[in-house]
Amino acid sequence: MAKNKELKFDEIGYWSEIKLDIIREYAQAYTKILSSQPQPFHYSYIDAFAGTGRHISKKTGETVSGSPLNALQLDPAFKEYHFIDMNSLKVDELKKYANEHGNVNVYEGDCNKILLDQIFPQLRWENYKRALCLLDPYGLHLKWDVLKEAAKMKTIEIFFNFSIMDANMNVLWNQPDKVTDEQISRMDACWGDNSWNDIAYDTSQNLFGWKEKTDNQTIASAFRDRLENIAGFGYVPEPIPMRNTNGAIVYYLFFAAHRPVSSKIVKSIFKKYCSMGEKK
């Protein structure tokens, strides 16, 4: 893979900083709980779109620790770390962490393949393996098969940023017949099938059967239902919306797990940070 000429750190806004705080706070609770168990659990942290480990705050211009670096700084620490990115320069940055920590694994390539082929198979229930997995793509880049396999294994808890912005810009148009086959295929792959089409459009509100686009919350609720009833996660709290500087929803941050205590903790964290965002 050809390298970019220069590595640039991503600039992130207020809500992205909130997202990092949410994940860090839950990850801290996660390691404290598992480290206190009598069973010899081996618990890992997985970051499937890891980036460089650092960002630049749009608000202050200062460097902000990204999710990989936040995870490495936790105490108690995870037993092992898996960082994935497709950008070779970002991977080189991540490898610096691997050189500093003997338990960091770095992968270059498509996380949809790497997770299913290399990482998830290591996380067997009978081997007392557990993992917290962050799935934070820029758009509709994660495939449903990853979510389904994570649920099936029952050893993996996930945070997933579902990009409603990408969906609205490229797929969920007011004139759906003009959406390209390529964009429809992307949505199908992320959603798991084409049932999103029945959710995203309503024909009951007019006399002519025209398709009228539903709202973001309807899409998010339907995806939450899929995580529970199709993928098979035991607990999926209401997602928290991530917004841009204009207040428009860009992502929905989902959490999914199999333990009720996990859901309870995340609900409390979501409630706290959602209120902070509303005050912004």
C-alpha cells in the first residue's frame, strides 16, 4: 500500500471529545470489574478504526488523546490490545505503542476481514477470553457480519458509531429511485440486508403511495432492534446521538453486550454525557 506524503492528525469537535470520554469511562469500569473477578479472565481492547492515537481539538487547538492511547493509560490495564487501521502512516504511529508495550498488536488493512479472520477467533468463551471492541468508522464502512459474529461469540462488548450522516447523504434520499446501486450495496452490507428500505420510507401518510422519508430516530431505533433481535446481543441501551457544530446528528453511538451490569453502567454514562452535550 502506498504511503501518504504526510501524516496529519484528525481535528475533532466537542461531541467527538465527549465520545472519547464515554468510551474511556466505560473502559475503566470494564477493567476494574474484570480484574476483580476470581476467574483468570484475559480481557482485550480492540480498536478497529484506531487512527494515530491522537487528535487535535477544534476548540482549543491542543492535542487530545485518542481511544488507543486512552485505553493504554487505564489502570487496571487491559491484558492485550489490538489496533487496526488501513492508513499505513497511521499504522506506523500505532506501532510506536507496540514498541513501548509488549502486549500491543497492530494490523494494517480492512478491519472487516482482520476482525473475523485474526482477532475474534482468539476470543473463545471456554478460554476465559473477553474483549471490549470499539467500532468507530467515518461512514458506513463496517459490515453487519462483524456485529453478528461479535454477538454470537458472547465474549465481546461493542461500541459502534452508526453514521446516519453517511446514510442520509448517500442512501436515504427523498427520491430513493435515484440512489446508485453502489450506495445501496454499502447500506445493505452495514445493515445486514435491505430491510432498511422498509424502515426508511413510509407510504401511509399520503393517498398516492409515495415514499416519504422517515426521521433519524426511526432509523436508529430499527438498528437497535436489529442488534438485539437479529444479531443477538442481550442488552442494547438507547444510543446517544453525536452531533456536529450545527447541532445536526452525525452518528449514533451504540453499545451492545450480554451482561446486564454492562448495560446499566453505559446507560448511566450516556445519560450524564448526553446532558453535558445538551448544555453546549
